[in-house]
Amino acid sequence: MDASVFTLNQEDLSELPGLQPEDWDDIVPFFDAYVCAAYCHPIKVTVGGKIVGIGAVIRHGDVAWLGHVIVREAERGKGYGGLVVKGLIEVAHQCGSSVIYLIASQLGKPVYEKAGFVSEGPYLGYQYSGKAAGLQLRAEDASMARYIVPYESAYEAQLSSLDLKVSGEDRMFQLQPFLNNAFVFRRDARTEGFYLPDFEQGVILAENDEAGIALLKLHLRDHCAVSFPAQNEAAVLFMEKIGAVQTATPTRMRLGAARPVFLNCIFNWISPSLG
């Protein structure tokens, strides 16, 4: 029976629990958000009217991310994953995306390679089981901690500029709803880093190691998990120093010409769907 690719709509959400991977967060709220957001384009692959695969394109200007690419467990190995990826690539190109990114699991990586994606390196996941007291700043760290302040609207321009420089993406519209509870590393009237605890996994970007590690310590007072590119050697050394255990190692992949991205400045990712 032939497979077909369609836009995924609100009425399809009730069928998505049947595609839920066991070790993932509930996928329905994510696709509900994808359906409602103008910058997102969710699709489905159906066979005989039954959804066998899903995924979404998330657009940031001329950059696109592929997220939540899933094939129903009983239908894997039949080429439907490739159809989902092909459909998403077509949507992204139709929307004017010149480069497409994704974070690939070991299971999905061969599918993306077949579609032309190349690796930009692994993301390293770490789990920290220590108590918050173990991360209280030592005396020599106090000078760094004092530069972390709550976000104010006056900092938005510099924060936006820093995010654009590090990520190479025009995505401030997606960060803005989470700025009210953000923290920034401010020194000499400059924003050197920021932490958005309410945005997905708690994104941390910083232009230097001092700012990044200080914000990472703040994150770890209330959270036990982080993930960042392997190129961030300062974050790797810090997590190993505090005895964190390395967990998953998904791969950041790209389709299209490389562009300047400072992966060493990412101290915690947004999510597997946004890097």
C-alpha cells in the first residue's frame, strides 16, 4: 500500500499517543504547539489512512530545524522514516531555508545521512547526582557570581546580538516569551552570557568560559541534567570535575552549506528539536 505525505492538523493529535516513544516526553503538547505556530510545519506520513510517521520543521529565518521525527514502532524498517525526512526537507526548502539542522539519535543517524545530512559533532549529555550544596560557589568564584543578575528589558538588544552571533539564527522571537525569568551575566555594561531556565531544557549561551560556567553552576543548583556540544571543552572539564556521569551522545547534523556557529559557546541546549 502506498504511503502519502500530508500536513499534520489538529484533528490528528488524538492518534499521536500511538507513536509515542517510550523514553521521550509526551509528544502531543509539542505537536499541538507545532500546529498552532506560524513558523512551524508538522507533517504526517500515512498508509491506508493510518499515521505511520510524523515530524516537524521549525523555521528561524533562512534556517530550519527538524524536530520530533518519529516512526510508529511496528512500522520501522519499511522506509517511512526516509519519507518523513524527505517531506520535511521539501517543506523547509519551499519556505526558503538555506540550511537545515537536526539532532540525531543513533537510531536515526543513518536515515539522515542517506538524505544528505553531515555531522557537525556530538552533543554530550551529563547527569549530576550531587546535592546543590556541593555546587555552592567557592570563595574564588564569588567574583563571577556577582555578575549574574535578573534580566531587564534594557539588556534585550545585547542578548539578541549574542544569540545571533553564537547560533547564526534569527530566533529571538522564540526566546522572548521566556525572558522575564532569565538571568544574564553582565560585566562592564556588557551581556556576556544568558540563561533561560524556563525555555525547554534551560538554554545557556555565553561568549566566554567564565560567564558560561557561572551560569551552568546556577542551572545545576536546581537541575541535574545538561547537554552541550563536544566542542565546549570548558563545560566538559567542569562536568567531569564535579563527578557528573556522561549519558547520551546524539549528533548535531546539517544539510546545506556550513555557516559560522560558535558551538563552544553553548553551555546547555534548548532541546533536541532546536539544538
